[in-house]
Amino acid sequence: MKLLEERIKKDGVVLPGNVLKVNQFLNHQIDPELMYKMGEEFARLFKDEEITKIITVESSGITPAVMAGLVMKLPVVFARKHKSLTLVDNLYTSDVYSYTKKVTNTISVDKKFLTSDDKVLIIDDFLANGQAVQGIFNICDAAGAEIKGVGIVIEKSFQEGAKIIHDRGVRLESLAVISSFDDNQVHFEGEE
């Protein structure tokens, strides 16, 4: 998605440790028009998959997931990272390690929102090491839900996340695929 790549080049900041900071439009301040265009693109990519539900992990995956849900006219469920007084039992859970925050979170989804009748599209903001997607895979497996695909806003192809998805035999569609960071510059797959 050229529009997204251009925005990453314009506003993204490469930090030490192969971290890309995109807080000007994706995960702190949000550009709703760009998010809606991403939702349209996810809808186009997965239109033939007979999806019944979109699932993501809080918090940065919520906006692109909701925009895709809006365009596709589907409910969106997000796996919560923090316990709530209203969310205490009847949960599917999985532990997920965050490399950028250096913590392990137990993510959870209420069992009434994910069943064996669901055909799921997973949407998330980043794919690097694949821990968040693996956590959602675990939750979907526990529910007996069928995973129809994974939609990622920004994939770092030089890390292991895509391999986890491909090894599982699940379709992966990423809107921007970064092949490397050199001299604080972002390089996308297919660039010369």
C-alpha cells in the first residue's frame, strides 16, 4: 500500500533495536482517513474468505481492526491485556511477550465472543517476532474458531513473525513490508 509506505517514510522514526516508531499516525495519534483506507484494503484482500469476526490485541491493533470491521460490516473482538473487574472468568487466555515493552502479558477473550462457528480474520499493527499473532492463534484454537487469514499493517520481513504464520498454513497479507533498516532509513520489499 503505497500511501502507507509514503507515510512511514515521512513520519516513521527508526529507533535502536530495529524498532519503528509510527506514533504520529498509528499508535498514539491516529490518522482516521489513513486507517479507513487500510480498512478498505483489508476488506478488499479478504473479501472472499467468508469471515464472521475480526480479532486483534489491544491496543494498537484496535483501530485498523475496527476500520476493517466497519468496511466489512463485521464485529471486532480485541484480546485484552489487562484484567478487568468485569472480565474474570469464562475466558480464553494466552501469554504474549512484547519485545518493545519487555514484558509478558496474559491476553484474554471472553468465551461468549469467540466460538467454533467463527471464521476469524486476525488484524494487528505490527508483525515482527509473531508473539501477538501466536497468542491469538492459541485463543482461536481453544475456541475451535477457524483462522481464515492474518492482516498486518506493518511487517518486518527480516524477523520471524511471518514464518510462524506461514508454517501454520494461514494466509498473510501485510500492507507495508519492511525489508531492512539501514542508516535510520526504512527499506521496503520490492524497492530498488
